[in-house]
Amino acid sequence: MMAQLFAGVRIFGRGLKIYGRNPGLVVLGIIPALITLLLFAFLFGLLLYFVDDLSATVTWFADDWSTGWRTATRIAAGVGLVGVAMLLWVVSFTAITLLIGDPFYEKIAEQVEVSLGGVPDEVDRTFWQELSRGLRDSLRLMLISTLFGIPLFLAGFIPIVGQTVIPVIGALVGGWFLAVELVGVAFSRRGLTFRDRVAKLRGHRWIAVGFGACVFLCFLIPLGAVFVMPAAVAGGTILARHVLGAEAPVPAVPQG
């Protein structure tokens, strides 16, 4: 498991290497990521503004408790709400950014694929077909991640564990969902579906989690999501080629 996790980390590093050596990829990827960031920052600000009221709402059962226990419970609820929001932020951010910047990220994936030998029998899709596919898959992924986020939120009430172990689990779970999302462009170019993505990644689960967890943690850094998104797409393309059994030599730096 650990070897596979580190293999996923190395794939993320390869994406960063390609990204860092090609300024053209930076320009292609930053614009849609920045638009999404502004939207999500506004929504997250609303959550923080109303977090006390929301914490009181979800802990209605503690209204008659002593002040100390009621306060502790609502603090834990607030931490849990913010934690789940961050999980959904990262997964949803990737999904929405890929939708907004589909032509940009298609170009990044294409350059990476060409540097690694290309895609035999590539399937051509129209813009609207790709948009429909991306929207459908993104909504499905956000729904599934929400279902996972609920038990993580409830587990956040567990003393100590909820503030230490659960965030780590959240990063691993979020990493898996990010990996599923980020290989989407490469899988789509081969005519493969959402179910194909999940099935293939399950056979390389810990590699996918290692890669996705790196992206997840980078996305938690202020402005990290904006600057790392192109590298995440490049890494996702490399990961897709790996799980599909394509030969993946050390990539030459694609020219933009």
C-alpha cells in the first residue's frame, strides 16, 4: 500500500514537472481556476459568517445541556461543518473548474498525451457532447462525495479522533474523488465512461489516492487550487495512461 501511495505522489510530481517547465500551461489553466475560486470563496465566506447559526441548528439536541457541554458540542459541529465544506470545496472546485475550462484542460491533456506517445483510436466528441458528459459525471461525483461527507461530519463529534484522524481520512477520501475527476479528460478521449474510470482506478486504488491526496492538500493552500490545477490535469493524464496500461516513459516536456 505504501509503495503505491508513493507511486501516486511521484505521478503528481511528474505533473508538476511538466507544468513548471511550460509557462504556456500556466496561462491555460489559471483563468478558469481563478473564476471558480472567486465563486467558491464567496460561498465559503457565507458559510463562515453563518457557521454559528448552522452549528446551533444541527445540534438542537444540546439546547438544554449545560453551557460547557453545549458550547463544546457546537464547536465540534462547527469544525465538522467546515471540514465537510472543505472536502466538498475541493471535489466540487475541480469538477466546476474542469467544466468552465474544458477547452483549456483538453489542450493540456492533449499536449501531455502527445509527449507520451499519443492516443491510438482517439474518439472525437463535440463541445456539447463533452460538456454534457462533464456535467453529468461531475454531478454524480459531487453527490457521492456528499454521501461520504455526512458520516465524516458525524465522526467529527468524536473527541480527539474527530479533530485528528478524521481530517486525514477526509484527505484520503477527497484524494480518491479528485483522482476519479482528474482522469476524466483522458478517459473521455478514449471513449470510456465514468464507470470505466472507477473500475480501472479501483485496480490501482492506492496509487490514485496518493496522487489525489497530494492534489487535495495543495488545494487547501491559499491560491493553491488556482496554480496547481494545470499540474493536476497533467498528472491526471499520466495517471490515466498508467491505469490503462499505456506505455509511459519519462515524459518529454510538451511545447505550448
